[in-house]
Amino acid sequence: MKKYVAFLLAIVLMFSLSSCGLGSRVRIDRDDEARLIFNDIDVVLTDEEKEMVFEIFDGSIERLTLGASSCGFDENVAIQFGSYRFLIANDTCGTAMVGTRAIVIDDEDIEYIHKLFEKYGGHFPCI
């Protein structure tokens, strides 16, 4: 009986933690407007750029992390996709923050994002 109760408590704990967004996936709407923000620069991305950004961020896994804060983030270095604002790490690491959660971005995708910022006048690192 004790093992059964412990098992049920473990299941309840697992579901309660997952409902808080630990390890939850980002779901963005492909039809939302996508904007690139870099200090005073605020541009709407082209359909092609928006599609690439969608592919990078939609379905990515948000993780609670303490180490990501060392990368440096700023509300004015971001990609806004609908109601989600992805703060891009100000150094050159492949990390974005969404609220208090971090998303790890692979090398090829972060290179694309950095080049996208450069196209519109941004630069990395921008600490």
C-alpha cells in the first residue's frame, strides 16, 4: 500500500511540475507577425525570414536555467513573434530567453539569427 501511495504521489508531482512549464514547448502561431528588435531598430521580418524564425523557435523546449543569465540579455535585442519575445544572448552563445526560461539554439540556427540582426544593423557580441 505504501508503494502504491508513493507511486501516486510521484505521478501527481510529475504532472504538477509539467503544468508549471518545466520543459514545456514553445508554440507560436505561424500567421503572427515577426519583428526584429535591436535597440532603436524595429523591423517586420519578410515572409521568408519569418518562416526561418518560426522553424527555429516553434516547438523548442523552454528550460528553467540559472547559467543562461551569464550570457547577458536585453529586451532591446530580441525577436518578437506574436506575444512571445525571444531575447537573444548578447554574447555569441546559442541561447534565447522567453520570460524566465531559456531555449538552447543550435550553432547553425544562431548563426542565421546573428546574420539576420546584422542585415538590419545589429551586431554580436553586443554587450
